[in-house]
Amino acid sequence: MDMTSFGIASVAAITVICYLVGLVVKVSPWSNDKYIPIACGVVGGVLGIVALYTGLPQFPATDPLTAVSVGIVSGLAATGINQAVKQLGGGGNG
């Protein structure tokens, strides 16, 4: 069974895009680190709706509420991945 059967590829794509958004927010001169999870969650929710209505193959949601939820969780997963890498890697400022 391949990964697309579960919609993992589309969810992973949302997570990667949100991770990149988090990096952009981090280096923005007008931003604060506390806004990174908010930005990732909002962008993830929007991308979840976009994925639902553009007919992304095997997206694991069939209604808007589930699509927003999947997107938000994927976006916040990007923040969690960043924190896990920082803590397992011995810290750093990233």
C-alpha cells in the first residue's frame, strides 16, 4: 500500500509549506517568535481548504471543517517538528 492511499503526501506537503512560512515569519523584522505557531496554523487551515476544493488526490478530508482541521494540525506539526529538531539537536537559535 503506498502513502497516497492515506493522503499522507498531501498532508506532508502542507506541513512543509507551513514550515517554510514559519521560517519567513522568524526572519521578518516586524515579527516575534510567538507568532510563528499562529502563522503556521492559519496558513495550514487555508491550505487545507484549498486542497479540498482543488480536488487534491487522496486528500483525507471530504468536508470543509475536516479540511481546515487537517490543515491546522499539519501547520502546527511544522512547529512541533522544528522544536523537536532543536531539542534533539542540542539547542541552537533556530
